[in-house]
Amino acid sequence: MASLPCSDHTAAIQEMVDGTLGAIRRSELELHLDQCDGCRALLKDLQRIRDAAGSLDRLAPPDRVWLQVAGRLRQEGRIRAAHTRPVTSRRPYVLTALAATLLLMIGGSVLFLLPATRGARQAATATGAPASPGVQPAAQVQGNAASKDAVQEGIEAEFRLAEQHYQNAITKLEEAARSSEDSIDPQTAAMLQKNLQVIDQAIAESSAAMRSEPTSVTARDSLFDALKRKVALLQDTIALMNEMRKGNAAGVAQLVDGVNKG
Amino acid sequence: MAPSKITVHPSAARSGAPADRGAELTLVERCRQGDLGAFEELYRAHSGRLFSLLCRMLGNPTDAEDLLQDAFLAAHRKLDTFRGESSLGTWLYRLTTNLCLDHLRSRAARTSQVTDTLDDEPRLADQASRGLAERAVNRMDLERALAQLPEGCRAAFILHDVEGLEHREVGEVLGIAEGTSKSQVHKARLRLRALLG
């Protein structure tokens, strides 16, 4: 057993561990520590405890916590509609899709036409002839035709990426919902299941329409609308499970009401 | 002497320069306007340290998840009251710690558990005479010992020694004087020494 620390030096030892002990008191304490095993042992132990405390791991909350928070905020109408509310009108989405399409077309055309122009200029330099801005070389006409296909492919790739983003979110939400599905009562579970089936059906129909008509804005609009509704419903489901687990009857009633209005 | 954790701790950025404070206020303003993306940014920046605090205070990750959710919902409701006088991190710590202490008190009341207070502490310096005998402190042992501390000094210890807040900030978060924070942290360390020895 180590000898006891001196009670009149304990405060100074703690301040030394805190790093707040002034120079004079620190010198005095160091003189004392040279002679006192108990105080030296106390200082070492407290430093070890502080070092160990500072090295404790930062714990990360599971993803479902954020999903529950976002679901509740949306449910309580405390966030701007554009971010999470299911799209009830197609107009905003159509405008966004048009804007995205225009941007891609403009960006794609510029990017695609640049090499063609540069090629014509290089060819003109090689032959010594100036590249006339008023006359389109044959290579440039072909380049423009090819650019349309590329732009179209680019748009489709963007949409595929966006669809994948939704599908990934849905997968994560489904995993989170499955992890605590026991907390939900059978009647509510059946109602949620029914709503999900309706949305899944809409997703399947929109996907089929997309396959038969890949450039249809209406089909894309429907598909993304359905995917957004599924994300929103899954967020509500998780929030509902959480409220049921906590026994918050008022929160449950509010969420069930929202889901029913869906 | 151990290197001062405060100089390297992430909390150094928390109390921040005026530019950081300006960025915080901008972020808060976006959250107030209902921008979910902004609130997710705020959540991602602070949820880790708040969740760690809650897990260690409550000793139960399920309760910690529930309270973390409650804390962020409460934060969203109270964003109008955030004036930027303290950092956003300190404001969130205060809000979360208050929720956590309320929860612990109601849990104690439900189970008729009597939590000991620091005034009832035995003579800690005497108890700690066992010491650690040159042993390193195992982190698992430390987590277990932390759970045995009275809630007041546990909160102060976690905020100061684990999370790296200064005593002044701990005082702000817990609504106590800076000197009281020092006293709580110091007593927590002595008690931990006794528990680990």
C-alpha cells in the first residue's frame, strides 16, 4: 500500500493535472513531490485517469436516430416542404427536371462542341487555312449529331444516379425499420404495409413506363414521386416505432394520423 | 506531467474564432428557416459528442438514442433562443445535459433510488491510498467506474476530462460556478482512483 497523500497538497496536485497550476506553486509542489511518495503516487494516478478519460472512444449514434429526428421534424411541419415533404404537385418536380435537363443539355453541348471546334481549328492550322467561323466543317456537323446522343445518355445517367440514391436511402430505412419492427402493433403494421404496397405498385408501374419510354419526363416524374413517398413513409414508420417504444401515445396518434392522411 | 489535452482537443475549435461563430449563426439561421440539410449538418457536427456524453451519463445506449433524438428535436424548437452568446456546441451540451439530468432524476424517483451526493462522500483521499500501483488504466474499467460516480460529478468529469471542456465551459453547461466545476471534477478523479485501485 502506498503512503497517504498530504491533504494540504491535494488541491495543488489536481490543478497540476488540470494544467492550471501557476509557476511558483508548481515549483513548491515539485519540491514537495521529491520528498513525498504518497503525493507523487497520487499525481501519477490522477494523470493516468485523466489521460485514459481523454482517450475514451467517441461513440457514434446509429443512423436511425437522424432518420427519426428528420421524420419527426417533417411530421411536425417544421421544415421547408422542398426538402422532405412528399411531392403532392408535379409542378415543382417538372420544373426541377426541366431545369436539370436544360443545364445538362447546355453543359453537355458546350463540353462536346469544344473538342470539335478545337479539332477544326487544329486542322485549319495544320493546312494553313483559317478556320472560318461562318462555315461549319463536316466534322463539326457530325460532332453536333453525336453530341445529342451523348447529352441524352448524360441525362439518363443522372436520372439513374438519382434513382440509385433513392433506392439506397430506401434500403437503409428498411433495414432500420426491420431492426425494431417488434415495437409496432399488428393493426398499425398492417396499415403501413398496405400503404407501402400501394407505393411499391406505383414504383413498379413507373419503372415499367420508364423502360418502355426512357425519355418520358412524365414517367420519370411519377417514378421519383413514388420513390420520395416511399422514403417519407419509411421515415414515418421509424418515427412511429420509436414513439411506440417510448410509450408516447400522443406522438403515436399524431404520426398515425399523418400516415393515414399520407 | 501529462500534455495539456485542451490544446489539442477538438473542443478548441468549438469555442472558436469570430469567423466560426459567424458560420454557426448562419447555419442556425438556415435551420430556423426550415432547411433540413442545414439541420443535418448541425446534427452531424455535434451528435457524436452528445451521444458519447449521454451513453456515459446514462450507461445505456438505448436510452441515449432516445434522449439524443429528444435533444435535437428540442434544439430545433429552441433555435430562436440561440443568440450566439456561447458557442453552439456549449448550447447543445447544456440543453442535452439538462435533459439527461432530468431523465436521471425521474428514473431515480421511479425506482426510489437514492443517489448519493458529494457531501456524503467518504474521505476520498484516504480511500484512494490504495492507488493504482503503477498500473495503466484500462478503458473498460474506467467506463465501468464512471457509471458508479454520483451524477453531478460524473457530468462534470465527462465534460472536462473526457470531452475536453474547460472548467468555465463546464460551469456554463451545468449552470454551476467555475470553482464548483473544479471541485466536482477533482472529487470525481479521487473517487475513480479509489474505484480503480
